[in-house]
Amino acid sequence: MTLRALVFDFDGLILDTELPQYLTVKAEFEAHGVDLPMDQWLDIIGRVDHDHWLDWLERVAPEPIEREVVHARRLAKHHELVWANEVLPGVIEVLDQADDLGVPAAVASSSHRPWVDGHLERLGLLPRFALTVTREDVERAKPWPDLYLAALGRLGVDPIGAVAIEDSHNGCRAAKDAGMVCVVVPNELTRQQDLAHADLVVASLLEVDLAEVATLLP
């Protein structure tokens, strides 16, 4: 089977947003005298069907919280950390391989479009993708397969000819449920997740050879 499309996740794969998210939420929990259990946090990475962390904090904090103040403070720190980050290793190299092979690349992300497209533009990567599909474009984001199916539908590519590149258990679940081969590049947090359902797990995108990945297609 010839590789016909490559679909990237965004958060934690192209840009390290996952660790800043965890660290800034953890700081707010600790400021209110409670712990943020790692196992519970790992369970929600890569999915949208969960309570907002503010609701979670409100339930466990011993005293009432000032939601707007806490949210604004955490968000400012998170954005400060993320904006200091650059594209993760191997992203550009894999995009170069896709270009050489004539394979279109897309992004399928559960985040909002201004976040995804804004950072892709900042990183100089937006023109490298044929399209981006975000949570505004589908009824159900990850872990459901809708984002991947929407991206492939717009590209006119059947799932069996496409490869997803993910960083999390739930993202990989979405890609596999869409009928795609999935390569997982876990980050500092998601390497603790169960990734047994991935077709290939690598430590870095620098290890990805698309010619070899294409051999995983049915």
C-alpha cells in the first residue's frame, strides 16, 4: 500500500504544550493545599470528554476558590511557558520527507483553531500543512475518530492509506478507531501511558522514516 496522507496531532507532538499544562494546573492545586494525582491526569491527556480542571479543583479544595482569578493566573503562566517553546525535534524532518514523497500532511487536533493555527503560524509551519482540522469542525473530538475522519475526508484519502502521528493513548485510540496506522511519539508525560495499541512507538520524530512507516500499511 502506498502512503497517501500523513496526519499529525498538535499538542505534545508538534509543540510541547502538555507539560506546561500539567505543571501550571499542578501549581494551582498545590496552592490550594491539594495534590493533583498523576494517574488521573494521565487519563485525560488527549481527550475532551472530562471535567474542566477548575471543576475538579473546586471539588477537592478545602476552601472555596476564586475561579476567575485562578483561571486567569494559570492561563497566563501556561501561555508564557508555551510561547517560549519551539517546534519539537523531528517535525520539520518528517514534513520534509512527506514533501519528497509527495504525501500531503494535515493536522487533526482537539484544541481550538486559534490555538493550533496561531502556533503553527508562529512556528512557520502553517504553510507546510494542506489543512488543519480542530474541535470546531466536528461534533466529537478525541478520543473519538471524527477529527481524523474529517481530515482524511477533506484530503480525499481512505484511512487504510494514511498514517497518524500521535503522542498519547487517547489520540492513538482515535486514529486506530478511524482505521489508520498510528505512530506514537510519547512525550515526558504520555510515555507513562499504555501505548500497546500503537503500530509503532518511537522516542522521537527524528527516528521516523516514512518509507519504513509505509510498510506498516495494510
